[in-house]
Amino acid sequence: MRTTVVGAFPKISDEPGGQQLRQALHRHDRGEIDDAALDTVYDQVTAGAIRELEAAGIDVINDGQIRWDDLLAPFARAWSGVHPGSLERFYDNNTYFRQPAIDGPIETRGDTLVASFRHARSVATRELKAAVCGPITFATLATDEHYRSLEDRTLAVADAIADEVRGLGAAGAMLVDVEDPGLVFAPQHVDLARDAYRRIARAGVPIALQTYFFPADRILEALASFPVTQVGIDVRSRETTALRRLDVLKDKTVVLGIVDARNTRLETPRELADLVERALRLVDSDRLWLAPTTGLEYLPHEVASKKLTALAEAARGGVPA
């Protein structure tokens, strides 16, 4: 079994140098450093996150999303027809995001994340994947003064995401996470989501649909028909029947969220092993990847690091008899 991560890694820590980015952002706000100097700090902190992910033994890493203020921010800033709006609570988390405000047709050159991905590739020694936001999440959380319906808005967002995925593929990404918690928060939109993912799949890059925060129970069977290579399932945040039904995903790789990324309690090797053993009754080991439930940014840095170590040990079968 392989291990991976989903979402962002903590940007700040209490370790020496762990405040580097926060300090640089404050200096940038005061006009003491320019954009180029801030970008250098982003590169340095990203390199540090990549080294930590690799040192923990994670097989397929991302770049820690150090430049991302929230899941939607990179795209709300870069796409034409959209701008960052008011601060809103991000689902049931004690964190906030800038609500995208749509005021015209959404368009992108598809290079929003290309430079940061290329930098990460120059640092990483393990397999590196990219990530983008999900179409349902973006479309349902945005305000809209342009499109006539949720369907029109969602499909426009999907076309923009497809352009971003195409750009990342050209930059060398062999796998792209599409993080879409909105799909399991509002499962009534599953048919619209399927149409959106068909558009994203046209980019020709393998896609991992990552759901989290909420159970996928109501749409698990439907996800089997999505044109994606992997499906991420959070089995820790809430009660779910998914562990008893993973076989419905057929030939897809299941990315099983077994380490709770929103709870500081450290999982024991035994409880992680129990989850893995239950999944292996229904999914072959070569189609089972292990992951945190979502981004580790919700945790203190030290706790996040320990959870990664526990995840890697679970994949190696490091459980006492």
C-alpha cells in the first residue's frame, strides 16, 4: 500500500525558523520587502514542507500548498471574471476563506499553479502530485452575478479547472488531486458533478477526486461512474458506512482517509490497522492508498508530523501483535 497526503501542510511552527513565512508576510504588508523577496520565502518554506513529507516516509507527496491562503484563493485571484470577496467560515471548521465573487465569464490561461509546481518538482525526490479546487465546492461557495444557474456556473468552473489540469500536466504532473468537499456536503448535485468531471477528464491527466469532512455514503455508488482514477474517502470525520461498501468503487484506487487531520489526538497503530484491515476485505492492496482525511493545516505542526509518521507506519504494517 502507498501513502499520500491531501491538502495543505502547516505553514507555521514553534521550531527554529518556523515563523519565517509569517514574518515575511508582515514585512511585505509594511512594504519592507517586495514581491520577489516574499516569493523566495514561499519557495524556502515549500522546500521545507516537501522535505518533511519525504522524511516521514510518504510515498506520493504534494507541495504542501504553502502559497494557498485557502482552497479557493489561488483561483479566485487568478481567474478573470472572479475576485476574492468576503471572509466566510469554511464549512464547520474554525477557519475562514475568501468567498469567490463571480462578476463575469470565468477564463484562465491554465498556468495558475505551473510555476509553483515546477519549483516543487525541482526540490522533490519522491513522486509529486498537483492539486486544484473542486468544481462543486467552488460553484456552491461562490457568489455569482453572471451565470444564470448553478449548472452554468459549475460547468464554467469545470472548464477552467480543466485548463489548469492541462497546464499542470504539461508541467509534468502525472496525477492531480481535485479537492471537492462540496460534493459530499451537497450530494444532491452528484449528477451535475459527474458532468463537470467529464469536462475535467478531457484534460487527459489522471484525476484523484478527493472528498472530505462529510461522509460519501449517499453517493458512493455514483462515484464509481466518475471519470477519475482515484477516489478519496474520509472515514474518520463522521460516522460512515463507506468501509463496508468500498467494493462498489470497482477498479478505482481508493485513497482512504484514516488519520484524522482535524483532531489533535494521535491514533494508535492498532486503530489504524483495524481500518486498513477492514478496507482490505473489499479492496486489493494495490488499489488502496492511505492518507490523512484532509489537509494537516488544521493541526499544530508537531502533531501533524507525528500523524504522518503514524500513517507511514500503518502502511508498513507496523502494528504490535
